[in-house]
Amino acid sequence: MEKLFEKLKEYLHMETEIPYEEFTEYYRGLLDELNANFNSYDQDTCIKAKYICSIVQANAESRAQRSKSNAKAYKKIAAKCGFWSDAIAFRLRKEGMTQADIDKATEAINESI
């Protein structure tokens, strides 16, 4: 997850938008990581994963509005990232965090970037 997080920080500091192919490659890597390791994440890793999912989801939703040729794919990416974001939040709440705690932790990540 750390590699994906570092790459996301790099993307967030870019002036230009990455191409569709690179975006989907990053997204596939994210899904592979979540599917393989989600159950072993500690709380900090879950927070980072939720943050990454929410950023990719928002970006995909925005791109779906602007791209006629890839709109369907972007909507699918947004939906899957939304699912993962919700699943991570559910797990964090189950493990004792409140929604306010989760929001505060993701906001702290956002401010640090």
C-alpha cells in the first residue's frame, strides 16, 4: 500500500492529468493490492487505503463527466473505489473508530500532502 500511496502523492503534485492507460493501470494495482492484502492491514494502512480509494473515486467521477469515449470505464472505476472506501470505513468502525475519527485521519493525510 505504501508504494501506491507514494505514487498517489506524486500524481497529486502533477500539473497535467495522467492518460487513461496509466490511470487504469494504477487502479488495477490498487484493486490487486486490496484483494490480496486487505485482511492483514493495520489501522494506519486502512486509513491510507481509504484515502487512496476516495481520491481515485473522485478523479474517476470527474473524468467520466469529461470523457465520452471512456465514461463507462471511469464510472465503473468510481463505483468499485466507492465500494472499497465504504468497506474500509465499515471495518474501521467495527474496530472501534467513529466516522469522525476516520474523517479526521483522512483529512490529516490530505493536509500532509
